Amino acid sequence: MSAQEIQHSDYRIRKLIGALGLALPFLLPLTEGQFLSSISHYYYLSFSSLLFIIILSSFGLFLISYRGYKVDATEKISDDMLTNIGGIAALIVVFFPTYCSSSESIPINDLCVSNSYPLLGHNDKTTNTIHLISAAVFIFTMGWMSKFKFTRGNNTTNNKIYAICGNIVWGTLVLLFMLFIADLIQDGFKITKYDVYILETIAVVPFAVSWLIKGKTMEHIKELFIK
């Protein structure tokens, strides 16, 4: 597909999504000076909650605004539809946060005990299930974008990177699902205290890299220095 088939604003959205994806798993623990059991649990700490809401909401709005390429004869779902699904899922993750249990944080555990939840916080398993499903849909669509949508170009090297990133995203999603099933079978099952956080980070970073490359980030940085 030629470069003329996509709007210039979409390149900016690609770079923003990529930058936010790289920032999310590293910025949150830096702001609080501690790791939690999952990225979503930062919703319950003062400053990181703002970053979590802003970044996830931005994900959702940018993805919904993204148009991408028009669907061709070999595809059944367009870039626009896929990113709309991912964007809505990201917004649901914000409005239906994870429950406060099992955060590996004493202050958050205290909130659970006292029922003093911030914003839309809760300790309800049904709401938590909605959160988990929405997060899975968001990650799944990002893997789909990397593996199947971004690989339609003619740059063989980049296509290999996109495919690898998509495989990593989906692979970590499978592992997260396996952990979820193991937790249902054996309540409180964990490989490490931070296994979910680690896998979420491994999933987020590759899709962020894909969006940055697809947004021609390095080419645009080179142009700035050349000028």
C-alpha cells in the first residue's frame, strides 16, 4: 500500500500510541517507587492513578481516532474497526478497574479492608472479570495490528519485526490466561509476586515498538537532525 493511502495525522497517532505504550509499565513504578502485582493496581495509588487513567484513556481515544488503511478484498475487518474495538476495550479498562485485592501493596490492602476505594475502585469479582476481559481484548487487538495489519507493507525487515512483536504479544496473553485459570483452580496461585506485571510489560513493549516503527519515528527524528 502506498504512503498516500494513509492520513498524516495517523502517523502522529502511531507515534503517540507507541510512546505511551513504552512509558506505561516503567513510568508508573517510578512515580510510586514500588512495583505492584499488576499494572492495573496503580489505579489505587494517588499520583500513579492519574497517569494510569490519562495514559489508558489516551490509548482509547487515539485508537478510536485512528483510521489506517481501507480494507482490501483479502480482509474482513478494517484497521478502523479493529482499533475501535481496541480503543473501546481500553476505555472499559479505565471505567471498570481491577479489584484492590492481591496488589502486593500495604496501603492498597488497607483501602480494601476499610472499603475506602478511590474513584471507581472496588473489590468486586464480577467487575474485575469485566476489567480482565477488556484488558485481554485490548492486548489481543494490539497483537493483531502488529502481526497482520502492519505487515502489509513492502519493508521485509520491518514486517519481520511486526510479526515477532505480534507473536510476543499473543504469547504473553496466552501465559496470562494460563495464570488466570491456575488462580481459579488454586486460589492465590502465583509464580512470583509480580508475574502478571512482568507479563503485561512484555506484552505492552512489543506493541509499542510496532507502533513507533509504523509511525516512522526514527525517520522523522533523522529528518529533524538533517534539517
